[in-house]
Amino acid sequence: MINREVGVDIVDIRRIRRSYERYGEKFLRRVLTEHEISYCKTKKDMMPSVAARFAAKEAVSKAIGSGMSRGFSWKSVEVVNDKKGKPLLKVLDSQFGIADEQIRVSLSHSGDYAVAFVLLDPESRGPA
């Protein structure tokens, strides 16, 4: 059983852009799901959205206490958006005992930085 926990991460969008310029699609496929890549590519400049999703995955790994190791990977969760555009986290790897409705995320980006805040709430059983 997970405890109520938080995780936060901030990412320099310029660093994400350099990684993309160096490794291209290979970088995107390493850190994002196909759905996330498709979403980001709809943006005029996709790098802030890529960076925000990168930060969200780091923040989740911090909230569950594993960091990007001990079985947690870039594709353990996926950032999706509801009909109004609100970001949600979809759990793709059940080994951590987290259900979609137990995890909240807030994303933001401005200038050179993207940030993500995650709350794990094991007592939540329905939509926020």
C-alpha cells in the first residue's frame, strides 16, 4: 500500500531541446509513449510539452520513492489530457500499486523551464 506522497521536478527546456537535437525521435521514443509524442507534435513548439511530461515522470518516481530506478521507467506512466485539456496521469505499470484515480498531476512551463507536481492519494477512489 502506498502512502500519501508528493513529488516535484523542474526541467530546463533547453536541455530537453539539446537532447532532441542530438538524438531526435530516438530520444522521444525513450522517454515518451506514442500517445504523448503525438500530443506534443500538435504544438507549434513541442519542447515545452515534452519537458513537462519528462518532469511529470520524474515527479511520479520521486513520489513513489523509487526515483528513475527500481523498476520505474519512463513508460510506467503516461500523461494524457481530459476533454478540457487538464493533464491526467495514466498508470501503465501496475507493480507500484497505484491506480489512475489515486494520482494527481499539475504541469506548467514558462520561459526556459517546465515543472510538474504530483500527489499520490491512496484513499482517492474516484474522479477529482
